[in-house]
Amino acid sequence: MILFSTVFYSEAVAQEVSIFPKGEISATDNNTGIVWLKELNVPDSIFNLSLAHATFAPGAKLDWHIHPAGQYLLITEGTGYYQERGKPVQIVHKGDVIKCLPGVEHWHGATPETDFGYIGATPTQKGRTIWLKRVNDEEYNTIKQKQDVSSVSNKNAEQEIIDLSKQKWIWMADKNVDSLNALFDEKSVFVHMGGSWGKAQELSTIKSGGIWYKKLKFTQL
């Protein structure tokens, strides 16, 4: 059992190792946090495309910048952020491909909790990357705050649906057709083993006891 666990763990770790070298920690002044860079291809007279592998520690990010001829980002690991000036942040994951259009101001980096890596494919015929301002803390932290608010909102909406579903069942068990009439949309279609019909017949069937809904005790899992 111990041998099996060791082999399983080793295989799991091996699957997470990048197929490209991590490279050296960037010493340039165009990023915040720790970023490793490995140049994979140097442009020449035949292939004017720069290929580089970048790995970001959690919270690390590049400054705002522009690629005169555009860029492709092939996300190889983790979860990160990509944002173009004036547009909402995109959350990107391993396997995503991002197209940065020529001349568009943007930035990208890791989330606060995860590593992030990609291969950048950058045409060089129109010049080198133009580096701009830092992504400040307010810009970066606002993303997490919006995610937290969205998560809470989603949870609240989910709970509202659960509560309404419980209440609907109670109304059906009590044959409370007045409340159900207010709840059901006029175009609702109700499907049962014996057939399907509209709102009026559903309310009539519930009221007459044609369909009997058992009173239940609800529990939250």
C-alpha cells in the first residue's frame, strides 16, 4: 500500500511538471512580483516570431503594455487574468488561447492564489513590446473584490431558488392555488406521466386533488 501511494504521488507530481524549462527570474522593471522567463526562439530573417515561456508566482503580473504586431498567449498552467484597456478582466485557464491584437493596451498575470504560465508568440516585424504604467494595487485588488461580491451574489441567488422551491412544494401540498397562480408564468407548461398541459389545467388538477403532493420535511444538505 505504501509503495502504491508513493508511485501514485510521483505520477501525479510528474503530470504537473511543465514541458518547458522555467527559466530565470526576470530582472526587468516591467512586472510586479516574481516572474520566470525562458526564451524558446530568437527571431531571425526567416522566422520573425519570438517564442517565450513565462511562469508567474501567485499575485505576479506584467505592467500595461502594447505589442505593435500583436501576440498569442497559449495558457499552459494555472489560472490568470487578462485585461485590455477599457474592458472587463478575463479569467483565463490552462488550455485557453488569447489573441492580443496589434496596438491594444493590455496586461496579464496570475491570480492572488494560483501560479500561472503561458507561451507567448510575438511577431517582431513592427518592433518590440512597448511598456507602459504599472498595474496598480487598486486595479488588481478590485478584480478579487468583484469576484467575492459575485460569489456571494450567486450563493444568495441559489438560496433564493432553494427557498422558493420549498415554498412551491408546500403550496402544492396545501392546494394553495392562489399563491401558485401568482408564481406560475402564464406560458408555463407542466409535464407529467399522464400528459402535459398549461397553467390553468395544472392549477385545476392541484385544486381537485387529481395530483397529490405529499407534505414533506425539508432538510438542508
